[in-house]
Amino acid sequence: MEKFKEKSCIVTGAASGIGKSLMEALADRGAHVVATDINTDLLQKSVAAVPPGSGEVRARGLDVTDYDAFKALVEEVVAQNGQLDYIFNNAGIAFVGEVRDQNIDQWRKVLDVNLNGVVHGSLLAYWQMVRQGSGHIVNISSVEGLIPFPATVAYVTSKFGVMGLSEGLWVEGKDLGVNVSVVCPGFIKTPIFETSPMTRFDRQKFLKALSVWERFGISPDKCARLILKGVARNKAIIPVTPLAYIMWWLGRLSPSLLMNFVRRDFSKWRDKVRQENAR
């Protein structure tokens, strides 16, 4: 895809999963990529594994919740490359468990990374891109930004917020030369639920319950290719996987029908995975 060749890009959460695949796919297309992650050791390994001959990839440690650090990074990229063409706000975390069992600190952490981190990256990139008169912001939401998925309600809240942020920026930025896309992946085969903290849920039983949905999943590499395809076409909303498309349309046609469908599915497995021991 020539659209990304020689373009200046930032990817957050690039040490693993979708972010790592986006970094690799952009490099393969000849982009200049600044790959960031809070896990600097894993990030360095991921960047070192990018095949020779690809576009330039530089690793930078970044906590997306640190606005000043994010601001300094954007300024560094602009100083080195002359401008910022693309930012992929991908970094995210999850906590698993029912709302009745979680505490406010868990909610704050999820919202700080998944929503505030995207706000930081979006605003800093937006202001720069408005000055340039061009640029593209790509925010990674989720199928959980489209449907009320249980057991990860803080995650759902953050991803719905990313949807609203992205759509609002699209409306304001379109006539200023700034494009905005929000990506809604369905189930992607990453280890997020294998590593996320869980409250009163048995991990193996939870993963087994999810297996019904995960059979519709795709690899991070395929996800990254589909994301870049949608971005190249300048699509405002990019559902990834057939499941995400189905849920998106069902939610638009009948939100109450979708909510009841998800509730009935949840009622089938919540007691099977729930542990009654105290937090």
C-alpha cells in the first residue's frame, strides 16, 4: 500500500498483539514508525524482530496516561520527520469480573489507559494535524464499544468513550484536513484475557465460556491488514471480523434485542465461572 510509504506514524501499545502487528505492517509498507509501549523490554524485542529492509522503526517507552510524556513524544516525532501523518492509539488493558465485585481503583486504571490515553494521543495529534492541514488519527475501540459485553464493563465503558471521541473528532476535523477512523475489532487471537487480572472469576472456566465467541476470531496480523485497508479507504468506522459487523448492525437496528441476547448468553455461564471466595 503506497499510501503509507515514507509516512510518519506513531503506534501505541506496539510491544504485542494488534499494536505489534500494526507496527510490522506499517514498516512492511515503508512507513517511518515510532513504536511505543510501557513494557520497554518486550517492545525492544518486538522492534528488533522487524525484518531488515522494512521501513524505519524506532522504539520509545511511553505510558499513555502521562500527558506530558506523550506531548514530548509527539514533538520529537514532528521535529525529526517534519510532521505527523498517522497515529494509531492502540494501547489498552482490561479487568475481568462483575461490577459488584470490583473497586474504583480498577475502574480508574482501565479508564485512564483505555480512554484518557486515547484522549491524550488524539488531542496531541489533532492539534498538530490541524496546523499541518493534514493527517489521520486511528483509534482502536472494540466490538465492546458497540455492544454491552458483560464481565468487562469498565472496558466497555472506555471503548464506548473512544467511539464518541472519534466520531466527534471526525465531525470537527473533516473540513480541517484531519481524517479520523475508529476501529472495532471483534475477537482477535491475543492473550489479553489470559493475562488480565480477574476478580472472582475462574480464568480457565472464563476462557472456556468465551470459546464459543472466539471461534470467530482472527489473528492480529490479519486484523492489522484489515485496519490498514480501512484506513487507506478513509473509512470513519472500521468493524473488523464478521462478528463485529453483525453486532454493529444488530445494535443499530434494535439495541434492546442485542442487550437481551447478550444477557441471556451471560446468564448461561456466569455461575459456572464465578468463584464465591472473598476478594
